[in-house]
Amino acid sequence: MAAEGDVVPSETELEQAAAVAVARPPPPQPHKLERRWTFWFDNQSKPKQGAAWGSSLKKIYTFDTVEDFWCLYDQIFQPSKFTANADIHCFKDGIEPKWEDPQCANGGKWSAISSRKSNLDSMWLETLMALIGEQFEESDEICGVVASVRQRQDKLALWTRTASNEAVQTSIGRKWKEIIDVTDKIQYTAHDDSRRDKSSRSGRYSV
């Protein structure tokens, strides 16, 4: 776990580390995933004055094999490796983790809280494996997942495409809650609701 006072790595350093992590002779038969996925990084610790939200978001690496995923995860993309105010994203290739992305614009997110880094690591990994392993029946509805590392309380958010479809969102929420093994209720918030009231924490749905 990163010690207090450690420096959040730069986007360039993460890109270089990701390239090194997968720079090895390929196995005879790599295990292809059904989709391509992209890791993104956002350093929230040093926001530029007047900068638009998402301006510090950086695409790090796109992968499409099981082998590349494990190299990237083991060596780089574990939340406990990062200090506070870092956001790590894993989204389907072609979707940016922004409200403005056409595939996210009408959607929202399920959110789960973690008070310990070890719990966040576990929840993050279980979610990643469920996503790349296509474990959700509504997999086309899912955009990606975000791990937000914070000083006091970390958060995991599963982004989806259609906030208005309560039946689909409830099904996804129940499945995700089972995957990350939490007992407390988790809430779904539509991006539209967050835009209208950024201070609001009330969810549209809960399971």
C-alpha cells in the first residue's frame, strides 16, 4: 500500500510502465477476450485552476487478452498502489469515462463504498474479472468501472448506459452486489441527476 506522502505517478510514467508490463514474447495461443478494454487514469490531486472536469483524464493502455490483463493488473492497476485522489478507470474500448460520451450520456452509475484499501482491491479485481469475463447478462448495457482512491473513504462505481430502464439497472445492481460481496445497500445515480445537483447523494434506485 502506498505510504502517506507518496507521489501519485504521472500519466506518462503509467503509460511507460504499462508498455513494459506487456512487452514480453507472446504465448503461443493468447486467450482473447470478447471485447477490447482500456485503462484510464485521472490524477485529481493537482487540478489546474479553471480546467474543465475530465481534462486530466488520460488513456493508458488498451488490452484484449487475458495475459495482458494480468500483467497490467499485477504490476500497475491495483488501487492500493495509488495514493489519495487518484481515479483508475477500466472501460470498453471506444467509450470515454465521461458523462459527455454518447454511450454514457443517458446512463448512470452504481456506487459502493470501501473503508479499507484491501477491500477496494478485492472489489475492483472481482468487478474487472466479471466485466472482461462477460459475467453480466446485460453486458452490452455496461460501460465500465471506476475506482476512486481517497484519503478517508474509497469508492467503486459501475457505469451503465440507460438510467431510465429500472428493470435492467436493478438486475445489474443485484449481480454486482453479489460479485463484490457487500451487505450494505448500494445506490444507482443517473448522470442527469448528478448534473442538476452535484451535491446530491440520493440514488434513483437501490438494492
